[in-house]
Amino acid sequence: MKRNKPQTKETLPPDREKIRVTYERKQRKKPGQRLRGRFRSLSIRGEMILLVSLLIAGAVMICWLLNFSVLGSYYQSQKLKTLKSAYSELSDAAENGEIFDEKYSDVFERLTSNGNLTIVVVSPDFSKMLTSARDSSMAEKDIKDFIFQKYNGKTDILYEGDYYTILRANDRRLGEKYLYLTGNLSSAEGEQVLIKTPLASIRESAAISNRFLIFAGIVAILAGVIAAWFMTNRITGPIRVLTDISQRMVDLDFETKYRKDAWKDREWRRQRMRVRPGRLLKKWKTEEMGGRVPEGNEIDQLGEHMNVLSSRLEQTISELKSANAELQTDIERKTEIDEMRKEFLSNVSHELKTPLALIQGYAEGLQACVNDDQESREFYCEVIIDEADKMNRMVKKLLTLNQLEFGNEQIHMERFDITELIRGVSNSTKILRDQQGISLVLSCETPEYVWGDEFKVEEVITNYMSNAINHCDGEKQIRIFYTRKENDILRISVFNTGPRIPEEDLERIWIKFYKVDKAHTRAYGGSGIGLSIVKAIMDSLHQACGVINHEDGVEFWLELSRK
């Protein structure tokens, strides 16, 4: 017994699967919806051919309906006019006394033949008779029947005037309907007249006209389809080329260029037949279409491609702008780093030039034995050692600053007592304060626990304290105090009496090697790096620091979190 192999369904990527489901849903629509969808997906050529065919078919249908419903009445009204016109001519001839003359026979024959009329005119005493009928006796009998009202057929009066009456009646012999005009001519003699025309010719004419209209309509539709095909081919050819180029542009293929009359090339038509927009492969668009199946004619598809291309260009331009902004930032950063490197090298060379010159000078003096006494040689050696120690400290500070600025220094966050740390720094600087006669006022006696890197915070406090000692003047007083800020922030301030910092230098003192008073800084051996290290440490801790001028001195502060 054979077993049916299980059917495996091809697995598609999520975006393709979404498009496939959308397409299958479109195929499962109701017949009316599918028909409307097919109309929407017609090309411009298809729309033009359909439009021309519908217009011609509609015109033929309208003509056929008019023939069917109005032509009989219209023909009958025209026949009534013909009867009335013939009566008028006969009356004019009777008034002129010409109606029974031989010379009137030609006019009479023309009148009867042009209108397909049978005319009988008799004198009141029936002595004279003028007729177009072949059988004069039958004609005479017909007119006598109407005159003496012996006509037994069914009649319908259509018009009744002063001298004549027009009616519709059946011919009993032939079994057909006729229009009859019977009455007296408007002459003094009062000749009797009978004019009749068959209605059968009207029906036959209408039927023939309708059949011809159908035939002509079919021919017109075929001719219109052929004409629309060639006409729209010239109109839509360039549009189809532009649609294909736009599709390539959507796929970021910009090699194809528009050429005049490119749509006439066989190669282009062959490529277009290989990948037609209406096929399923073409309908499974990329995710830019949102899983929508493209519908409409070439112009709609061109507009859809323009929308997708616009979105892609907008996205690409946005990415390019972002990349340009990043590149500009990188260039500015590189330029800034180059400037900083040049400035750094210039400042370092400037700072090292003086101690190197001193070391070189005193070393050459020792080598040349400028002074032979032991005390002078010891002084020279002390100067050399002191300058070398300054250089060593400056290099260490530069290495520390470099590690902080480039993020190579590790941060160890912990909770510690800042009051205890300040006591330790104040004790280590007591000798320097005593030498210069500086008093220290600690307004922080109670323990205060904060979060931070204790070692680096100690370096910040030490720099602030050294800076205060070196610039303390006037009352010779240093004050350290706390200020509690919002969000559990504790501000630690180090204030020293002395000269204020110029306002234009308040932002610059944090820059490497910047010195407000270079002579004073050189006197105590400052390098202009200390406050730069403070700023780098506080930035690495993501906390704030700053400086405030007061009337009697300067306050340097830093902030730490208490939780």
C-alpha cells in the first residue's frame, strides 16, 4: 500500500512570508472585490483600451435604445409632416386649378415617389380622379369608403384639422398598418383627397438600422482597440521605461539612464517580458513597501517607486548627516587634541626649561670648580636636587592627569568619613601653615559620610589646601566648612583670605599650565597642573567643583553625594 508523501511547505523569511500572506488574502477576496482589484491593476494601455471600448459600446447601446424606443415615434412624426406637406402642395395646386391638368402629372409623380405615398384626388361628383395607385378602381373604392365612412377597420385618429383628418388604420386586404390622410382640399371646388403611406416600412427601417448599428459598433470597437493600442503604446512607452528605471533606482541601481525611444528597443522589451510588474515575483516587494502588493498602472507604480526612493533617500541622507556630524565631531576632537598636544608640549618644555637650565648651570659650576669651599658645593648640590625633585613631581602630576583624562585611572567608590579625611590633610600641612603664620578654622567637627574614591578625594582636598596656603594673605586665615545642598549633596569649601582671582580667569584656572600670577607661582614652585588634576578627578567621579570670589578672599569647593 502506497503512502502519500507529506507535503512540505517552503519556509520563507518573515518579511517575504508577510508579503505572501497579503497576496493570498487578496486572491481570496470576493468576485466583485477581485474584479475591482484587477481593474485597479490594469496598465495605462489596458485602461485606454477598456475606456475606448466602453465608450464605443455605450454609444452604440444608446443609439440602439433610441432606435428601439424613439425611432418609431420619430418616423411616424416625420411621416405626419410628409402627409401634411403633400396635402399643402395638393391644396395649392387645386386652388390654382392645376390639379387635374396634364402638366401637373410630373409634379404629382415626384410628390408620391419621394414620400412613398399613395394619393387619390377626386372631384366632388367623382367625374375626375387623380391617383398614383395602379388599380384606379380600388383607389376609388378606398376613398369612397372613407368619404361615406364605410371603412370597417380599426382606426386611431392621430390628428384632426379643419379640412382633413390623419388616422392610423389596418389594411384588411394586406393585413398591414397604414397612415391615412382623408378630407377636402382647401379649394373652392372642394376636391376629395386620400393620402396613405405604409407603417411597415418604418418598422423595417428601424430593424435594419438597429442591425447595422450593432455591426458598426463591433467594427468601431475593434478599430478603437487597434487605434488605442498603437496610440497608448507611444504614450505609455516612455512611462514604462521611467517605471523600470525608477524600480532599478529603488534597488539602488543608478547605472541605467533614460534614452529617447528606448521603449522601441527589442532588448528592452525582452528584458521587460522576463520580469513583468504583474507577476508574483514582482509583487513580492521588499520591506520598504510594508508588505503591500503594488497596484495600479505604470504611473501609480512610478509614484510608488518615487515614494520608496524618497524614503530611502531620506534615510540615506539622514545617515549621511549623522555620519558627517560624527566625522565633524571627530575632526574637531582630533584638531582639539592636536592643539592640546602642541600646547602641552609647549607648556612642558617651558616648565622644564628653567629647572633644566638651573641644573645644567650648577652642574657645570661644580664641574668647573667655580667655588672650592665645601659650603658652596653643598649649596649647588641642594639646588640641583631641589630642581630635580620639582621636575619629578611635575612629571608624576602629568602622568596622573593623563590617566584621569583618558579614563585609564580606576575609580574605587566607597563610603567614608570626609571630616576624618580633612583632619588628616590639615595635620599633614600644619608645618607649612605654621611657617607662614596661617590659622586654620574647621567648621566641620561632626562625622559626615559621603560616597567617592577616598584616595582621589584626599588628593583634591590636598590640592585645595596647598593652593590656599600658597595664596593666603591679609588675615592669614583658612576656613573649611560644609554646605548641605538638595538631593543629599554635601559641598565642602576651602576658603583662604587674600587677593581675589580676576573674573576673566575664573574659567581658565582649570586649564593645564595656566597661571594667574606666574611670578608668584614660580616663587613657591607651582606648575599650574594642580587644579587641572582636581577638575579631572571630579569629572571622573561625575561630581561638580568650582571657585567663588569673596570680598576678602577666594573659596574653592567640591560636591559629593551623601547616599
